[in-house]
Amino acid sequence: MSGPGRVLFYVQHLLGIGHQRRGATLTRAMQDAGLDVTYVSGGHGIPNLDLGGAELVQLPPVRAVDLYFKKLVDENDQPINDAWRERRRDGLLAVWRRIQPHVIVLELYPFGRRQMRFELLPLLDAALASERRPIIASSVRDILVASPKPERLVEMLKRVETYFDHVLVHGDPGLVPFESTFPHAAQIAGKLHYTGYVVDRTGQRGGPGSPGWDEVLVSSGGGAMGDALMRSAIQARAKSTLNGKRWRVLVGVKVPEEEYQALIALAAESGKTGDIVVERARGDFPTMLMNCALSISQGGYNTLMECMHAGCRAIIVPYAGGLETEQTLRAELLAKRGVITVLAETELSPGAMAEAVERSLAGPGAATAGVRTDGAANGARQIAAWAGTLDW
């Protein structure tokens, strides 16, 4: 192989933006490993997504309008149709032909994003038939969402056996082995590579005056879910022993302006000016976690593992809407180690939140978690090694 290895990295988010944030972190790490990355996004654009120097290719965007991912709409909020699917498929194939990647990395597929098989299967078929056949890898988080249809698990297995050379599992088997949620893992054991958790490790620990210093941080990721969590947290401050600290509520970029303003009004009613600060999600969130007194958030992969890396105390309210199971399982496993405090979504109230704060302060905190959070660098090195095996 002459020159840097070329990677086509496909990422499709449908509801929350956690997939894109994790993808961006891995993309930056791949560039640090000397790879030339083309980042292909199939979701709506995300403000301030840091891809380093990677090329961003934006396919016609699609999103889900329900928690079960049954209804997908295009950039004009119209249900997607066959003409739209053909346009997406042709666009993706054109990117592949143009860059001739040494490695194709598909985020989540075939363990999810089955709705996108109309474009991914043609890409995989074309790649396998190519004279310059690329290495094909799946990039998947530690825990799969439980499927209501067991036959889907068999389909995932067959797709891996047919198309994929490798599966990068972005987790730590010491916390949750892949077979915990994918029962056929033993049949593809030779293709599995645990990287550790992919975490944005750019946060800087500081002192007084540093972002987030000695604050209670309340967040629900970058998506639109989590209004009840934020309202409960805002109203819990007065009931908590941390009522002398500033509580900072970070509202996701997808939360409508009307809801955002309502949270600002609630904060004004619940404390003196400056006691509770409500603002949009910030790019320096990893640094804020390094410096905070306590984090209160949903249990998404990114925020939870950033808490583990930061070693901060954390209250986790796992999102359990639709078919979601992964946040609850991951949070429960960490709660058993005593490193986080879990509050169920169904139990949310200001009083319950205040009580959870006391439990969290009495615990050891995430510094004792002992999970690997170096997954971005490890995954990038692995991809670079695969690219280096090709002689074209």
C-alpha cells in the first residue's frame, strides 16, 4: 500500500446523535493513526461535529419520527420512498467508487440499521466483487438493543459470515461480553475485536474557574429526549444538600426552542439568578465532567463512559422508551460495582432526584470503575493495521 490507508466510515443516526459523536471520536483517532478518512453521514447535520480533517460526505438525510424506528422521513419530512432509496444507494456507491477505500467501516450494521440495507447490501456486494477488495468491518457498541424477533439475530450472524472480515466491539468484556446481548457471538469469535470504550478523552482537569468546576451538571445528550429528567433536576436543587452549588443544565441541540425557554423559566422560578444556569449543550462537556461535583444524565454510551473516564460522581436515568434496553443494562452493571447511582425513568420526581443525590455522594464515584476507555485509539490502530495488509 502506497500512501495513507483510505477508510470509508458510514454512520447513520435516526433519533439521538450519540452514534455521530462516537463516530467523530473514532474518526479523529483514525487520522491520528495516519489514515485518510471519508466520513459518510446519513442523518441530519449535527452542529459542531468535530471530524478533524476528514472529508464529510452528507447523503440525503433521514430520521425516525417514532421511538420504534418504524417511520422514516426524508429532509422534507416526507416518508421515504423507492426513488429516495435509489438516490441514496447511488450516492453511496459513487462515494465508494471515487475513493476506492482500503477499509470500509459500517457503524452498527449488521447489528442494527436494518432499515438501511437497501443501500448497504449493494455496497457490500460491490466491495466483495471488486478487484481491489477492501477490508470490511463493523463498528458496534458493547450492548445490542434486544430484538423482539429471534430470527433477526440469525440474520445478523449470516450477514457477518457473508460480508464482514472483522467486528470492532467498542466495549470491555470485563464489564459486558458481546455474547450477553448477541447469543451467536461464539460463532464469529475469530472476527471479534474488543477495543475498549470509545470516549472523547480531550477533557482537561483544572481548578477553580475551570469549566464545570464544582458544579452539578445536568444533561440528556444531544437529542430531544430528557425533558422530565431536566425538570426533576431543576426542582430537586432546593431539596438537595448540594443546594449551595451552581447547577448547570445543558439542553440538547435538538430540543425545540419553546421547550428550552420553558426550562429557563422553570430555573428562574426555582432559584436565585445564577443558582441554576440553563444553556445549550457545549463542546467542552468532557472538560466540564472532569471538574464537576456531580453529573446527572441519561445513560447513553457516550456520556456514561465519559463519566467513567472523568471519574466523577454520576446519577444515571436510563432512557427506556420504545425498544431501548441497552442504557438500562449498562447502567445496572455499573451500579452493581457501586460506581454510579441509578434512578429509573418511571420514578423521576424532584424528591426522588434529591434522594439520589444523597446516595451518589455516599458512594465511591466512577473513579473506581476500572473499565477501559481507550477504545478510539485501539480501534484506529487496528483499522490501520488491516489497511497495511493490502498491497494496492
